Amino acid sequence: MTDPSTSIPARSDAALPLAAVWSGPDSGFTLVSQPRPSLAPGEVLVRIELATVCGSDVHTISGDRPTALPTVLGHEAVGIVEEVAGPVRTRGGRLVEPGQRVTWTIGTSCGSCQRCLRGVPQKCTGVRKYGHEAITDHWRLNGGFATHCHLVEGTGLVAVPETLPAAVAAPANCATATVVCAARRAELTAGDSVIVIGCGMLGLTAVAYARERGAEHVVACDVDESRRELALAFGATAVCGPADLAEYAEKYGADVVIELSGNHRAVQSALDIVGMDGHVALVGSVSPGPEVSFEPNVFVRNLSHVVGSHNYTVDDLAEAVTFLAETPAQNLFAGLVPEPLPLTDIDAAVAAAREGTAPRIALRMD
Ligand SMILES: [Zn+2]
Ligand SMILES: [Zn+2]
């Protein structure tokens, strides 16, 4: 990345939307004024209140995940509707109007292709994803690191309560909704014993969400002791390091194992410890890595289920917002996000996210 003090030429016009355009690992970010989009039918212009830097943004910026360029990164965000080319409705059926506070799905879906019809709209054959696509003439504000986001047709919108702090709401449309989807795909049920591997933003969310869903035991596993302490605060009933994971799974059970670290040894452990008729949800492995192995006979006899889980549906996002609005851990979630930095400090925000100084670094757009 370029030197933060020199990477942002001042090319802004206060009256126009401003975007942190990213041109690749060597070129970094440039703040660029963008024309106000002329909305096509079904589109919405949102003024972003707060955006958070997701781990996948960090992967992209580090050069680990290729993306089309130039782009506006960022997809975890909450904002206020400024303009609608309606009628557009939220997932709850309410007409979207200026002034409404919303979050939106990370990708679009057409609703009619085979994948949408099969219930995996996040894999729609025509999906377009915020924070993942090259800027085009029509779609210049296509990510979260900007004052505005241009929501195109097929985006799922969910209303966000005014009382929900922006720092808690912003991660809903990636971290929280991804956890909700993984728990659903793993058929997490009240009374289950749940193992959560990896206690970053998603892991802490998974711990609190599993408790909310009535899990009897929630064992949180992480290499880092301070993260294990946080997991206890979020409701874990026991915590351990990787070396003790098998013992803890044996002791408390492992009906559902949610693997969020992406570490291949942790993935191997998840497959090894899952209990009878249990589910393993693999979530953290989002870039190529070493292979893992399993002995099929064990899986057959144990009636094991292994499910991959990536992104989520608009229903998962709605559930994520409801969970965040109602969880007793709301103050703890707010505490995971330090004081937001202004968009003009995006290099500093990204540097902090890369260093992992907090589970989420936030950008404010005022
Ligand atoms: Zn589709
Ligand atoms: Zn994300």
C-alpha cells in the first residue's frame, strides 16, 4: 500500500458523493468525487452513515483476493435512503422512502434463476456484489467506502431500527447475516451443544447467536487468550485453545461445529470432533489452502453432515438485524468497534484493520 500521507490526492467536491476508489495493492485509495447517479427503475441511493472494514476487504487490499479494478471496496454498511426510483419495498414489504434507515444484501439476486429458486440467491447466476465489482459509468458508487451507495435492482433491503447504534448495525450485512445463515444451514436447534472455532467478529457473533437460539453449551475455541475472554463475555459456556478442543467436544458434545477461522488445522479438527448426527458448517475457508482429510467410514457411521456456508439470503439479513436489535449483548457488540475514523483517513483505517487492533474498524462519512 502507498504511504497514507500521499495516497489521497484531494479531488473532492462537497456537493457530490465521494468515494474511496481502490486501484489495486500498489496504487491504493484515491478519494474521488462522483456524479450523482441517475437512478434506473428499482434503484435506491443511500447516504452511508457508517461502514466497517471486513476481513475480506483486508484480504483484497493485501492482494490475497483478486478483484476487478478500479472498485469501491467495503460492503458492511448502514445508511439512510436519500432517493428512490420506486416502487421498491423492504424485505418486510414496506415501501422504501427517503429518510428510511436501511441495510442491504451484499449481492443482488434475480429471483428467477435455478439458484434463486433453490433458495441460494447469494449464488444467483446474475449476482452483482457490493465492494467486489469494477466501477462502470452507471455504477460508480458500488461499495461501502463512500458517502453514498447506489443500490441496484435485485438488492434486498432491510429496515434498521433508529435505536440500533450504527457501529452495531454496520456489520449486519456481512458478519452477522453470514453467521445466521451458517447456523441455519447447520440446523442449529435449541438444546444443542455448539462449538465455535475462531473468535473474531464472526465467532463472537456466533457465540451470542447460538445462546440466543437456545444452545445449551457453547464452547468457543481460539488461539488467543484475550479473544477467549471476550467469547465468555458474549455468552460462551466454556472456552479452550486448539490443543484442548477434542477434550472439550468430548465433554460437552458437538451437535453443531461452526468453523470460522479458515485455518486448515482447525477445519481438520472440526471434521474430527463433530458428534453423532452432527453438523459442521465451514465458513472461514474463503481462499485456497491445504487439503484436509476424513475417513468416510466414520462419517457414515456417525451420520455426519458437512455444509459449506457463504454469504446469506435476505431473510438471514432480516434475522440478523432483529437479533442485533434484541440481543442483551448489544453493548458488547458496540465495544468491538472503536471510535470511527473519517473516510479521508481510509488508509489509517485499513492499516488498523490489517493489524487487527479491533474486530472491526469503522469509517464515518460526514
Ligand atoms: Zn437468480
Ligand atoms: Zn464481509
